[in-house]
Amino acid sequence: MLVIDCHDHIYHRKLAPMAVKSVGEFYEVNMACSGTAEDLVKYAQTSPIKKFVVNSVALTANTVKRLNTFVAEQCRAHSEFIGLGTLHPDMENADEEIERIISLGLRGIKLHPDTQKFNADSDKAMKLYEKFAGRLPLLIHGGGHRYDYSHPRRLERIEQCFPQLTMVAAHLGGWSIYDEAVPYMSGMRCFMDISSVMPFVSPEHTKELIRLYGADRLLFGSDYPMWDPMSEYEAFMKLGLSPEEQEKILYKNTAKIFGIDIENE
């Protein structure tokens, strides 16, 4: 079965060691991989995962353009990559950068309110969504027990305000607060990825959550370089889902959202 990994972070090779160290410290985990594009693309030769949706989040407004250029360059260099752009609520000329993101061939926007330090439903953020809703899908970090920036109730408000926005809430919408997220996410129509879920949740409960939300809403993601993509894939396959559920989560939903033709990309 062909597989798409919908959630991968990549860094310039010179900056990767520092970036990976910083992310590991932020999440208090031992990072599994190096974070470079050259490392990630190797999985296409050694695993069933043939496509990777890659991003690089801008922690400050003045790094947005540079990072979007970097991700686009990596997508041109590696046909296995599908790129997402980054934005920041404090940036100027967001309209221009959104047009540039589209012209660069990037397929969506990735935001991480916890590390970018803004409330997901703040006025500034809402103005950003208004600019690309209906044009580009949004992959957004969800949840977290330490911060309130990305709480599921904020994602719920975004969906209510922008029904035309295709949103993918990362980590079942509630990293580290998976069960707390259920009352919000179960009533929403947005998609969710399952990245950074299985390392923290038992296989039995992961399967329960997948069945609760339904395979039509879910996407496979590894959250590289935090976790090894192949190990995440193997853990997913051991959940005992039906072939139809596996196909939707591992390929079909991601391909539809990000416009991926796995035969011709």
C-alpha cells in the first residue's frame, strides 16, 4: 500500500542540529531523527512511505519568506516532498506572501501557535485565515497541557468563523490532552492527523479514538524528526484497522486535501 506522511518538519542542514535540539527540549522528548531533507527522503527508498508533506514553521515574522523559499527549494529538489508554507500573525504584507506561497507551488499553510506564541483564535490570526480560507488548507498544531494557545476550543472557534477553510488539526486536535479534546473535536467537521499520538497513547486507546472520529477525517503523520516515520507506520499497522480504514488514513484523505496525485507527482 502506498503511504503519505502528512506531517514532517525539515530544516536547513546547517541549522538542523540546533533546531532539533530546541524542539526536543520544548517537548521534553529524545528526538529520533536529524531533521534534514536528505535524511527524510531516504524513507521513500526504505519504506512504503513515498510522499512527505513538509513544512518549516516561522518563529518570527521576519523569517517567513526565507523559510517558504527553503521549503519550495526542497520540494523542487525532492519529488517525494509536498510543501506547506508558513505565515506569522505579526508579519506585514501577508496577502503578498500568500500569493507567493501559491506561486511557489506550496499546497497549504502550517501554523504552530505554541511555538509561534499566539492564540490560534486571536484577532491577528483570524485575519490571516480570512486571507487564505477556501484557497489553501491549514495544518495547525492542536492541544498541549502546558499552553493555551492551541486549545481545541480555539480550533472550534476557527471552524465556526471560517466554514470554507479546510483545516487539519494536528495530533487529534489535542497533543497531550487527547481525551480532553474529544468533546470539541467530535462535534467538528475538520480533519485531524494522528502524528505524536501513538508514542503517548496505548494502541487500544488510539484505535478507540480513531473509531470515535472515523477514518474519513484522519490522516497519517509521523511528526518527523520527533519520531521515525517507519516506526510510526509500523505502529499504525499493528492497530488492527480494516483495509478500508488504513487506505483512507494512510493515503486517500491526505491526497485529497493537498491535491496529491501519487502516480504523477
